[in-house]
Amino acid sequence: MSVGTMIGSFLVEVIPEEDGTFSAVVLNLPGAGSCGDTEAEAIENVKEAIAGVMEEYAESGDEVPWLAPDDVRPTPGRKSVWIRIDG
């Protein structure tokens, strides 16, 4: 499965690191995260990480462990953004 065939909305928390880089963690898709030198790069990189996680689930036949929107709580004081990947 490639990013082009997926449709989904993902809540991403962007975390500034001490070394000046940024981490991006997908709050409603356990196991998906990435990093980058800028916030924008971290968000772009996390899209690739989402694709990789989704491919693993598709190949294994396992159910994707989505978290319901009501179960997702961003950390207060951290930036979070919803991203949509359309097929």
C-alpha cells in the first residue's frame, strides 16, 4: 500500500527537541513517528512513516490499531496538527 492509495486523517504532535530538531508522533496511529530539522520536514517525514506502518499492517493482515478521536489527547503546550492523506 502506498501513500497514494490511503485515505485517512492523522493527529500529529510536533515536539521540539533539545538539539534543535523536531519529532513528529502520530497520536491516533500507534507506532508511527519521525523527525526532521524543521517542523515542516518532520511532518513530511511522518507521512512516509505512516505509509510504512500502514504497509506493515496490510502485509501482515493485522487490524490497524486506530485510536478513536475521543481517546487521543495532545500534550498541553505542544503543537499538534491534523494531516490528511488522500488516495
